[in-house]
Amino acid sequence: MSQQKPNLHFETLAIHEGQAPDPATGAVIVPIYQTSTYVQEELGKHKGYEYSRTGNPTRKALEECLASLEGGKFGLAFGSGMAAESTVINLFSQGDHLLVSDDVYGGTFRLFQRVFTRYGLTFSFVDARDTKNFEKGLKKETKGIWIETPTNPLLKIVDLEWVAQFAKKNNLLSICDNTFGTPFFQQPLHWGIDVVVHSTTKYLGGHSDVVGGAVITNRTDLFEALKFHQNAVGGVPGPFDAWLVLRGLKTLALRMVQHEKNAKAIAEMLAHDSRVERVNYPGLSSHPQHALAKKQMSGFSGMISFDLKGGLSASRLLLKNTQLFSLAESLGGVESLIEHPASMTHASLPPEVRQQLGIGDGLIRLSVGIEHEADLVADLKNALDKIR
Ligand code: P1T
């Protein structure tokens, strides 16, 4: 359990929470406890650790720090975002139904539709910009509501406060994937959401050098059930991976300020470019849900998507001609990335679902890094000029 000190700020918690100097050596940085097991002095007498799937001091430091940053009591770390998601879904039972915001990471859609439906769970994907769609989708078997906000890749916003209240009223477990927002800009637990999940591969790790996931909650009952499943199912991160994410967290606040500043400049440039049909960035006042984004986020993060006029051939030219934006899946690292959701991150969605959502051949997604703003703007302008 995180010993959160209410008077400490985010930046301070990121560096200190769960990370007291090592009692054995005085090391300022939490050591990488690269061990699978721990000695018992005599039967049943140990220093709190028995086996590293169950618990590891490096992982524990990360889990406490993650909990404090989300304003939560309990954190659990996983070997990937998908492992974190699977463990949360393990809380449900055969016959249960979940409402899901329709625009989610392609791998989340795949996990729900192609893995967990085989275990007797059912999922309804609804356009969560209009909360009436959740009301319409509610069934007597509905036990959970799963949202992403901002969504991947269309940057739709889902009303956290409404979802939390709707879940409470209808006895549902509410879960929010906060990967795009990050706890620096958005804290779903604050609005009453039960469980936050993360791909720590992204902004939290921040350097594109580790794959990881996390789950955070304030509820003791949920923590106990999740901790049981973390150990029983076993999707834990290795100590070195936990350490990399912990190191990444230390600079999260600084990085997010720069990600947002750069993203804003690029979104504004794109919004004025004749080759661009539409820009999705919640920080633009023209975003249809800008007011809601402003209510529940303190900043708008570094993810942008936009539709190019000219479809696939225009996309190909743009993707081929950026120098600083590398063509790659993933997001949230210090370096800028560009990708084509329809054939990359969201290729696992059936074509008709992609079309319905508006993930077309002209859609481009940017993960704006922390390089100099002017260099990034110039790189994109230069690549846009190659389209005609
Ligand atoms: O890749 P992994 O750490 O397993 O996390 C999965 C995941 C979960 N939630 C969201 C919102 C995500 O974006 C992801 C992974 N996304 C990408 C790899 C991507 O490029 O969108």
C-alpha cells in the first residue's frame, strides 16, 4: 500500500515515493533485485519476500510510486499493458457482459473479441461520446464498463465523472485506460473510476526501451482480487523492466509539459494546412469535446491524429518523407513517431469496424516527442510538401 503523503506534489512523488535509499547499502537508487527467490531463515520466517512472481522489491517500489501518481492506494505492475488488461478481465466470470468505448487500442479489441469471448464473456462496443449509448447497451448481465479517454487513435473524450456515477448506480466495475492521458494530466480515480490501467510501455516508461503495464485502484477488495490474479496468472514484469519504468517516472512531469507544448504547435499547424481534412487533438478549441477535455484533464498530452486528403497514396508519401518522425508503432517515448492506424496499430479490427469508426486509409497518428518544436513542425511541413 502506498504511504502517500498528501502534501507532496506529483513531481516529488515521482522521484521519492516507494524509493527510500536502500536500507542494506544506502544506494540512492532502488537496486535491481534480480532474484527469483528469497531465503527463509527457518520454515515460514522470511523478510517479506518468498518468490519473485509473488513479490519483488524493485517491482514493489514501482507499484507504490505508480499508485501515488494516480492518487490511488494500491498499484500493481505487469509485464505489458495487455497483461495488465487481461488480469483486470480475470475479475469477471462466464456470462458477464461489459460495455466498452468503441475506439480502443486494436490489441484491446482483439483481446476482448478473440480471447475472452471464448471464455463466455460478452462485450458491446459503443460510441462513448454520447453517454446515452451506454444506457442503451446496459443489460441485466452487464458487470463492467471499460473506457479509454482520450481514445486511441481518434482522440475522442469520454466523460469520466458520468461513467463513474453510471457504474455506481448500476453496480458495474468501472475501468479506465489512462495510457494517453497519463496521471500527470488526468486522474480517473479522482472522478470515481474504480480501476485505472496503463501500458507503461508508453509515457510512463517514456524512452521506448521497455514493455510494461500497470493497474491502480483505491479499493481494498479489488486490490486483493487483482493481487491474487497477478500472482495466480503470473503476468509480472522482470526486475530490470520494473526498474526502467521506475526511472522513467522520475522525469514524467518534465516530459509531459514538452510533449504537450510540441503537440499543440503541430496540431495548430495541421489545422491550417490545406492537405489536411481534419485534425483530432483535444487541446484544439475546435475539437468537438474540448470543453469536456478541459474539465477532466489539466493538459492534453502529446497524441494527435489527422485525416489526409488523398487517402492511402497521400499517407504513403507522408510516411515515407518524414525524417524526425519515425514510422513505428507505439507512442509516448521522447522521440517522435508516426504511424498508419488502419494497417498498423488497428489492423486487428475488422475492416467494417474500422470504417464505421472512421479509421480510414488517410488517417495518420502522431506521437509527438520532446525534440525542439520548430524542428518537428518543419519536418512535417516538408513531408506534407512531398504529397503533390
Ligand atoms: O503494448 P502493451 O504495453 O501491451 O500495451 C497495450 C496498450 C494498452 N492500452 C493502450 C491505450 C495502448 O495504446 C496500448 C498499446 N498501444 C500501442 C502499441 C500503439 O501503438 O497504440
